[in-house]
Amino acid sequence: MEIPNRKTINNIYSEYFDIIDSYFEAIKHHLGDEEYSHINLGYYISKYPLISDLILDSLDDLYENIYEFWEENAKHLFDFIKSQSTLKCVYSGDITPVSLESFVKKSALYVDSIIIPDPIFNLTLYNKQIVFDNKFYLNKIVRHIFNIWKLKDLLITDAKDNIIFILPINIQLLSQQDQDNLLNNANSNYTRYINTLINQEFLDIQNLFNFIEGIRTTEDLINNVKNPKLLPREFREPIALNNFLKDFSSINKDPKYAHKSIGWGFATYVQSQFIRVQEHKTFCGKLLAEPIYDYELPWFFFNYDIGCSGIDEAIINSLQKEKFEWISKVPIHALKVLRENNKLEYMRSILRNGITDLKSKRDSELLEVSRQIEANFKEAFKKQKSEIKSLEKEVANIIKKEIPITTGGFLLGFLPTPFNTVVSIFTTFRDMKNNILKLRKKRTDISIKKNDFINLLMNSYDD
């Protein structure tokens, strides 16, 4: 098997962005510089009556074009990524993370490469299979495409390693046998989960689904739950659960689903999550990668179904928690510096401190791991500040004490005897030179410390 080279990978992604430009070039200049500008762009473009209709009309053949593109190129990328003996992770959760830039900044402190499912492929495929509201579809595809487009320079790069990859990741790309096995596993685990949740023993998934579908209100749904700790935290409050299920049902505008019950929405959503878990597990296996999520709901179902496998997985997912949002303030180019200076393993050693496999596997909600990571950052910052302060103190000592003493000795060497017999002018000059060299080195050490990646993190945390 011939592994593609860097030039081939760059050519593939250049063609990928050419496809984006061919459909969205006219609106690209409306994208702002702020972090969530892709979300604003999707919203505003979908609200323009005439413009939105024209763009929607132009997207009719987008699925066919992106399918042909991946049919030609996907295997090259899969082979390339699989051949990398590095720490990789495959994203699952939303179509893309809310802010891909922020997600990458946090993940790349620990992970070599982050693999993002192609939003064009997934959204155009879903739009063919499910009747989406047209404006909802346009909003989503603009939002997620430009979320990717912002990090174009990380995909087409001269660096030796890609920080991110875009790949087609979808159950539809698997063989029929693999699809059947995946769905059987998902439905088996889904049935086990619902039976445990409501304390029933349905053997047939359709009978189970019919029972849940018969639940008409959120209150009745909550009353049927006998093991509430098996619900994600977001679902334990009736109002939050009710709002979520209404939003979930409203996405699909097909009239035949218009009058479905709260129970139907719950059963459909949970079943879809167990399918996504198996899909994620399958592609992680194909790419020899770890799973990564950016919000609680999909992580909950993955952790329930598969379980956390250890330190790497726990740290990768803990870094996405809200308490580490300050990392987003680190400039994106700093990640390249981190890699170029071979400091990634150093960052991993900082983050792993005090975390064991046992602690990781027990911590289903990643609370302990997150607290330990936060403590590790603080300890690293404390050490960094101490080292800089120590270097600055050494510089001050050289300036205030050693150089004046040597200079005084140097001047004494010009005085008449007997003083010039006490201090050798040549010895003193040599000492002056050594002190100046020492001073320069210490100042260089301080400069290196202050420009170190850990210092960029520390400054972002302090802000």
C-alpha cells in the first residue's frame, strides 16, 4: 500500500476548498473575524428572502459533487491518517464543534491530529434523506462550512503533521454487512438502556418503541423513569427535557411527523445517539484514533455504552469543558510553534500528572479529571512564574553587585602603586567580560521563558 505524501494531501484539501468556493464564493467576504462569525453568517444568509432562495437553488448538485470528490480521495486520506503512529482523535457531537477554532486550540494541547467529519457530506446527505426546512438547512450548511473554512491554513500546510483533517465519516459509507452489524449492536444496547431506565423487560425493540411512543407528555415520561440517574443531567429537569424534545422534533418538517408524541421524540433521539456511538466507535477503530466530544449529551451516551478507556480519552474530553474556555484566547499560530519546538509531549506530561487509568475510567462525568487538569495548569504556571522570577533576580544581582565590583577593580588597576599591585587589570577585564556574557545569557533565558508556549497559556489564564 502506497501512502500519500504531503503534496498529495495538500492537493486533496485544495480541491475540497475549491468546491466550497464554487458554491459560496459570493458570500465569503461577509464572514467576519470574530470567533462566532460563521454562526452569524449562516443565520443572516438564511434570512434574506431572495438571496437565500438563489443560494438554495445553486446547491442542488452539491451532494453529487462532494460524493464524487470523496469517492476519489477518501481512501488516500484514510490510508495516510491510519499510517500515522501518533495520538489521533475523531470528533462526534454536532455537525462540527460550535467554534472549531476554539475546539482545536484546546484539543491540540494534547492530541497530534483531530479528525472532523465533513459537514458538506453529512448535511447534504441528511437533506436528501430527511425533509429539512430549507432555511434551516441553508443556515446549517453555511455555518458549518465556514467553521471549517476559517482553519483552511491548518489543512493546507507545509508542516510535517496536520493538526486537523476533514474526512467523510458516516454510517452510509460502510458496507451493508458493517451497517447491519452496527445497527444490531446499537439497537441491542438501546433496548438494554431503555429497559433499565424504565424498569421493564421488553425483548422486541418495536414493542419497546411503541410503549415509549405512547407517552404523550414530559410529566408522564419522567414518571415512567425508575432510574433517573441513568438520564443525562440535561434531561433530569422536566422543563429542560421538554424544551429539548420540542426543539429536536421541530428540526424535521415532514408532515407525517408533525403530531408525534413527546415519547416518540425521546425514543427517536436516544436511539439515534446509540447509533452514533457505534458509528463513532467504528471509525475510531478504522483510523486507530480516540473519540472526542465537545458537549455533555453525546459524551454521556458514549460513556454509558462504551465506557471511558483511560487517561488519553479522559483528558481529551475534559479539555472541552467550559472551565477551559480561557485556552481559546491563545493565538492559533502558537499551536504551530508548540509543534515546531517539539513541546507537545511536554504539555502531555503536565496534563497527565496525578491522573491514573483507574481514576479516568471511574470518572464518568470527568469531574475529577477536570479538577486535576486545572490543578496541573496552575502548578505549571506557578513553576513558570517562579523560574522567570529567579532568572530576573540573577540578572539584578549581576547588574547591582558583580559588574560594579569588577568595574571598580578595573578602575583601581589604573591607580598608582601600591593599588595596582593588588588588582590585576587583566584578571578584572576577564571577569567583566564573563559577567557581561553571563548577563546576556540570563536575559536570553528570560526572553525564551517569556515566549514559551506555557507562558502564552499562563497569560491567557491570567486575562
